[in-house]
Amino acid sequence: MADGVLVEDARAKLNLDLLVTGRRADGYHELDSLVVFLPLADRLIFKPAPGLSLEVAGPFAGGLGSPEDNLVMRAARALAAAAGIEPAVAIRLEKLLPVASGIGGGSADAAATLRGLARLFGLDGPADQLRELGLGLGADVPVCLWGRPARLRGIGERLDPVRGLPDLPLVLVNPGIGLGTAEVFRALDPERRAVARSPFPPHPSLTRFAVWLLESRNELEPAALGLAPVIGDVLERLRTEPDCLVGRMSGSGATCFGLFTDAESAAAAAARIARDEPGWWCRAATAPGEP
């Protein structure tokens, strides 16, 4: 932190699979998902100020609504209220990730806000307290606060570390559309067949991990495809790229990912896709594993 200015990255969250295990009486779905994080990120800049304000910039700023309704502002107010302080801070959100794209952009922004303001205001509460506050903002906020490979269950409140995961060379592709999470869940087939994931193999190689991951799936994928058929084009393109081991949608879409044999193959695939589909957002990145 220099001159009172603090910077936090809001890293992209990737659901490598997503199983829907039930539905609660309040309507929320219970999930089981393996989650990793990428170096691709939005950026938040915090600076002490007389009052609370939010400035939004970056290539995807236009996809957001009013700053006053942004999850960043809600997170700032929630933290200040819980700590009994005034949220006296000017926040700049540089929106570098697609909006409503299934990679946790808004949730990651809220998590980065909670982390950043806790540091800025010198709040030293336990991490689980911050995650509980985050859950009140959105189901993905606690895992975005966690920020490392995790198994997410329940509605996002149950988090367990996933150790022995190899580094994952990935290509992320979004076809330039946003999908509302609630809309996708509403389209979920109630008659779908349940999937049971086998136990995570101890310290697998990348190939062994890919074989294990192929036993699972993202159960929101068919619902999202019905709402946005272009997702099928993205998946087909990823799956037919050389050295792609797994091609799947992340979260509620529309971003999809390809898991590749190595970072060089991923970078080459991303370059080809970006050249052939200039309207798509396409990035290669490696998700760090957990020893």
C-alpha cells in the first residue's frame, strides 16, 4: 500500500465441474463443484476519501448497471456496517473480465472489496467471519475469498481445500454474451440423471486428472445451451483443438474452458481461436495447482 492507495486483484473463478445435488426449501440449489482460480482478474483500487464512491472503467464497464447497485458497493457497505465504521473510501473497479459469464466476476469483485477494505481499515477479524459476510452477498463470494483450489458444496458455504492438483493449462472462451445465473437454474431439467463423482485421485498427473474430470460434468450446461446455442459452437471449437483434454462450460456460462496438455498448446489454441472468432473473448492462462 503506497500513499494510502491499496490495489486488489479479483481473480477469475473457474468451475471445473458443477453437480446439482438438491434443492432447499427456500429455492436455492445445493451444489458440489471443483473450483480453481486464474491469474486473469479484474482490478480494484481503494483510496481513503470523505465518503463512499465507485468509479467503473475498463473494456467491460459498459456491461454493468448503476455503480450504486454494484456488488462492490454492497460489499463495502456490508463490511462497514458489520465493523461499525463509516465506509470512507473511493473505489475504482477496472472491469477486465466479461460480465455475467460464469467465471465469478461480480463475486470476485465483492470478495476483493471485502479483502481490500479489511486491510485498508485495519480490521483483523477471522477469515470465516469475512466468508460469512460474503455469503450474504452471493453464493460464490466465500470461495472467491478463499482464492485457491477448493471443493465447494451446499450453497457455497462448505469449502474444503483440494490438494495435489497439478497446474492446469487452460483456454477460456466467451462468445460475447451474458447469461443470468437465475435464468439458467430455472431452465435446469428436473428429471436429469444424478452424477456421482469418484474420489479425487492422490497427486494425479495432468492426464490422469483429465481422465478423472471427464467422469463428471457441468449439469448447467444443457440448460445454458438451450438459452444460448452459441455455447455449443464454443465447446465444439475447444474440443476439436489439438491437445485439448477436456472442454466444458464454467459455472452458469457462457464462458467455456479447454484443458490442454501444456501451456504452449493452450497459447497456440487461444491464438487460433482469437484469429478465427474476433468477436469472442479468448484467453490462455494456467490455474496454479495446490501441493
